[in-house]
Amino acid sequence: MTIGITGPPGAGKSTLVDQLAKLLRRSGQKVGIIAVDPSSPYSHGAILGDRIRMQDHHADSGVFIRSMSNRGRLGGIARGTLDLVLLLDAAGWDLILIETVGVGQDEVEVARLADVTVVVLVPGLGDDIQAIKAGIIEVADVFAINKADLPGADRLEQEIRAMQSLGNPSDRANAAPMRRVIATEGKGIEDLFAVIQSIFDMRGRQGSRAESWAFRLREMVREACLESMSQSELERHADLVATQKEDPYSAVDALLTEGILGHS
């Protein structure tokens, strides 16, 4: 099973991932953690500090932690995330946790990559509605209200429910459940994972995992097409488009044709 952990900066995603890993290790499961960090738009470097925050697992051979830079890619994940998920799955890891960068309202690509997506929110981030509107609320399979002992947790839950009520009746009937946790103390983690497991099991019975694989295969095709393109040809067509000697659609068709022929 692949679980996506996403949410705004400061929500406690890394702490929650750490606690989920501890819970799963107690049951003997092997856990892979892919932690995506933002990269600087100037130096293009990244701190990759999630392993520092998860030092309790450094000597555990049953936990694999890989930090990745998003290298400016939107969507909250890195380019090689899917490849690493497939590698860990093939190597026999029982569960894979993907922690995204602190995402905004439309950086929701992890929802199409993971089997179950957990959106982590905390009270007191200012305008709570601003934090949960648009894409974030639609991609959540389950909401984890972290730091639930802080004032404002009740209000945050009410606002999420209010946003969910704006959908059509069939969507409201299948609204994402909410669980309150205090990740720093490990409270509510078992209940949260039980909900994640039930959602995964239900989707397996319904056959909806095929939809996730349809997206993953599209991603692999897209990446293969990009890698097959010659950088010099890309720059040549870019120059033609910039000087209005070629339209963008013809340039795309030409690059796709050249990429396919180059691979054949």
C-alpha cells in the first residue's frame, strides 16, 4: 500500500510519518519513506532534512528513508517518485509513505500516485478555509487534524464539514472521514491508520486501484517521451516558435514524432 501524506507547511507531516512508521514497525511491517523537499529556485539545492527529523529509525533495517528534491516540479512530489515507489514495491516493502513538500491549493499530484491520500491540517494557521479550499479538500481520502489539543480544532473540523457539504449529495455521502491526532505524542495514530487501511481494503474490493494505475502508466509514458526528446531539437523548435516561423502545436507534433522515431 502507498500512502500519500500532504498538507500545508507546518502541519506536522514529518512527525506524523514518523509515528506511522513506528506503529507499522511494531507490527513487523517493512516501511519505505519517500520525503520530498522543496529546492531553491536560485541555487537549486535542497536541505533534505527529513532523515534528521526521523533519527529513531536510523539503525532499523526495516525502515528505508529516501529524501528527494522536487527540483522545482509542481505537484508536491519529485520526478523520480513513481520510479522509487515501484522499486520499493518490487523489493518487498510492505508499505510506502510519500511525504510531499508543503503544498498549496493545487499541488495535489500525490493523490493520483498514492493508494490513499491523507491531508494533514492544524488549527491556528490563520484563515483555515484558505488552507483547505480548492484542490486540497477534493483529494483527501481522510483528514488528519494534527495538534488537536490546540484551540480551534473544533472550528477547523466544522469548516471542513461545511466545505464538504457544498458538494452534490452523492459526494456528501462519501465525504472523507476525519481523525484527530497529536503526532508529537503519538495519540490517535492507531485510529488514523485503521481508517486508512479500511479505505484501501474497500478500494481493492471495488477495483478502483485500476484508476490509480492508469495515471501511473500515463506518467511513465509522459516521462519516457520527455527523456526521448533531443535537447538540441527542443531548443531548435523553441527558436522557431519564438520567431513565429512555426506554431507551438506543429512543434509539439514534430518533437513527438522525432522522439518516437528515435526510440524505434
